[in-house]
Amino acid sequence: MYYLSLMLLFIFLSCNGRKAPQLSENNQAVLEHKSTKNYELSDAVRCGFLDSDGIMWFGTNKEGVYRYDGTSFVNFSMQDGLCSNYISCITADNAGNLWFGTDAGLCRYDKKTFTHIAIPWDENENLWGPGLNANLVLSLLNDKKGNIWFGTWGSGAYRFDPLEQKDSGAYEFTGFLQNEGAVYDDSLPRNVIQCILEDTEGNIWLTSMSHDGVNRYDGSTFTHFMPSDGLSDDMVFSCFQDKTGNLWFGSLGNRNGCLDRYDGNIFTHFNEDDGLCSNNVICIYEDSTGKFWLGSGRGELCIFNPNASNEKGEQTFTPFTTLDGRSFEGIRFITEDGLGDIWFGGSFGSLFRYDGTTITDFTQK
């Protein structure tokens, strides 16, 4: 492991007495850029997670995972026992162990040791792995019962109790998938599961990137939502439940895809004609003040305030930009730490923290 020094690229208050500018009503700020390293588009910070100790963890697609304690970064890679340097998602179980979704299956970290958890196969090696990459874990969830759910690329979703292991040390997995037309009990119609969430009623929602919309699992059966049911698109990338109980789904922006809000009865669509910064919405987050942050793979970072409206009474979306027009594009994740600071990052290895007045860039140099 190695320590990563911090580089502040956005400096709003310094020892010369320069006043820190406040964000305007249009969510704009002054930018002072001092970048010293060029990243490629393929370099990405893919996810962020706040653990129970107040530590932030960030997963990348090439450099493993970074741990940030508020002062310094520590990097963990395969050289330190990490199962892969490609980290797509992070969660924690009820015992405080961290779980990383990788392109080589699951990886458990007990704060001392990394343990590789391979996705199981049956004796014919075809029950759990019908897809392109059965070990590519795309999404993770620790539900209210303490079960870990994870979605894969091509092998559907799995559920297991992380605190119960067999004498051999193996976990007992329950798989939810469809294999070459042979539907298993409680199966999912399609097998690429990009996002998993649990709503306030305990239902599990799973979004499909294999043209199969959204599925809700109530513990015994699946309910399937498609464009014919009001969803804007059948390729759904992101999912989120807000504080009022509404569910939000973001698509890649193909066909009629956009941002959908579901109140339990109907879907309401928000697209670029409504002011949405991009119909491509790959991450959704509601901060502690009630504002929504929307990240896009091919558009600007966008803020939506449901409690504000324009002169016509319409709810508005605003790009999060600098005063000189610099926008934040290619944002793959958005989260909040224990202090209420917003963290976001994505393409070109970018990682930012926003505390309401100052934007700090922690991109590696």
C-alpha cells in the first residue's frame, strides 16, 4: 500500500486573505485549476462508500481501492491481497466487514485481511454462470435483515448471509436468474443487474441493463416494470429512493430514456426538454438538504431542487459549474460523508469533495 498526498485544485481561501466565493443560486463557483497529471478517459473512480467508522472508501477501475480518514489516502491493490484492481461497488455487512464488487467476484475485508469469494457454480458449471462474465459484480446491497445482495454481468443477482458460513468456509448463495430460457424459481427475466436497492417497505428493486427494465421483489415474487408500464426505457442504469419514499430510475438516454420518478402508482418522466442536463443518468443521490445530484456519463453534473421552481412554477434542473463555464462530466458516483460534504468522481480518475462553499480536488498526481 502507499499513501497518496492530497492536491487542492480548487482553492477558495488562502493565507493572503482572498475571500472564499459563495456559490450562486445557479450553483456556480470560481475555479482555480492546477492539475499536474493527465488521465485517460478510461481511468475512473467508480464508487464511494462511507463506513461505520466515518472512513471513506473509493473504488477505481485500475488502481484498486483508496481509504480516506480525513487526513490522508491509503491505497490497497492486488499487491496487498485485494482480489482485483477493478472495484465497481462497495458495501459493509452488519459486523463491519467491507465487501468489494470486482471483475473477479466478491472480496471481503475484515480490516486486516482480504478474502476472495468466488461466485458459485454447480457441478455442471452452468447454473450460476450463463453470462459473459459471471464474476463481474456490478452492484451490492446490505438489506435490513443483514443479507448481502449483489448483481452481476450475465448471472443475475445473488443473496447470502455474510455472517453464516459452512464448515468449509463457503457461503450459501441463493441465485435469481434465467439461464438460456430455463426459468428458475423466483427468477429474474434478464441477467445484467446494474443497481439494487431496498425500499422502506423491504422490497428489493433491481434494474436491468439487458433491456428488461426494473424488477421489484417482495420476498416471494417478482413484479416487472417495462415501458409499457410507464417506465421511460428498458435499459435502467441507476436507482435511488428519496426521503419521501419516491423511487428514482436513471437510464442511459437511449430511445425515450430519461430520469423517472415512481410514486408507487405512476411514473413521471424528466428529460432534456424539461431542463434535465442529460437524458443519460448513471447516478442519483439526495443530499441531507433535500437536493438531488445527478451524474451523467455523457453530460454535466446536475442539481435538482424539488422545493424550488421557476417563474412558471416548474421544477428546474441546474448544471453544477464554475463561473467560467467549467462543468463536471463523466460523473459515475455521488455520496455524502458524515460531515455533510458531497463527494463525486468518475472519468479521468477524478475525485472531488464539496462542502457547500469549497470544491477540493483529490485527483491523484
